[in-house]
Amino acid sequence: MRTAKALGLVVLVVALTATMGFAKVGKSAIVGGPHDLRTELGGGSYTLCNYCHIAHKFSNVTAPATAGPLLWNHTLSSKTTYGVYTSSSFSGYNTDITDVGSVSTPTVSNLCLSCHDGTIAIDSWYSAVRGTQNSVFMPSDRTVTDLTQQHPVNFTYNAALANAAGLLVPASTTSVDGAGEIPLFEGKMQCATCHDPHNASGIMTQAFPTQSSGTFCTYCHK
């Protein structure tokens, strides 16, 4: 069973640089990037979007009713336990970081983990993109199974937490910043708050405003 060695998919260990500025990218920026799976998972007549999304779920598509976010086409992981991130400076703020979601109640981070926890093949779809499926799994250096050692996700990012932790106060429940470039999902930070899977450049981050004082990490972490 081979692994997707050619895929430079989202690396959750962020490499810090001296200064970084990001420009907002459109969905077409995925072309030629790590999530353009047409080369690694070639075959079939589907477009590059169909490897993750499907516009119409016809009667022959056996996706569960809950697999609706973003017209998702990839099989969701049944793994529900990833551990809980804790720290002396974070865990006491009454934030909900214990539930990363499940097949029945998927979060945006579940969509990322459906490939990145390594339990479901990358080429596992509700509506088949090509004839052969379930043959390509995430390589170990792209696999995340223990969230106790990762940046926390699925926690409520509100003004109370921001003030207590010294973070940037969110502009609303839908974004950290007033321009709406750094998204929140129902008031929570998820993998996609920092990572844009459609951005083919760099580490596929969202369009963080330029920070003269350091890396994009310092945009939220004052």
C-alpha cells in the first residue's frame, strides 16, 4: 500500500520566518499546489475540485446527511479521540477544546483530519473520482493523531479569552480581524483559521496582514 509521498499537504508544524505578509488568494490558486491531486490521484474525468467536493449528491451517492459542509466528497474519519490540549496559560479560560467533532457532528477541522489523521485513505470518496479507491494514505510525516501536542483547535475564540490570554480581540464570531481575512467558524478557531487549503504557496496560510514586528503568529498572539 503506497503513501502519498508526492503530496506536500498542510504541515501543522509551522516554520517561523523573520517577517511574512500574505495576499488574499482565490480558489483557483489551488492549481499546481499540494491539494491539486490530479497528478498523484490521476484518472477519471472529474475536475480538481471533485477530489474534496461534489456539486450534486445524486441518489447513488451514499453520503450521510451530516456530510454536507462545503459539499464535502471525502469520507469522514470515524476517529473521535485526539486528546485535549492543555497549558497553564490556556486551559483555565473555560474554552471548549474537548470536542473536535465526529462523523455525526463534523467540524471544519474534521474535514482536514479526514485525511490527516491517517485512518481514511486520501482517495476515499462518497462519489468516486476514479475507479480505484482506498489505496493512498497520508504519510506519517503529514499525519496528526494526537492534538495534545498541536496548536489547539475547536475552542471558542471570544473577547473574554482574548483579554485573558493576551490575544487579539476578535472582530466578530466569523473572523478574528475586521477585514474578515482570518476566519472563525461559529465563533471557534479551527484548522482553516490559519490554513487555506486552496493556497498553493508557502504553508498555505490565510491572508494574514503584514506584520512588521514578527511572524504571522504574532498577529493573534500579541
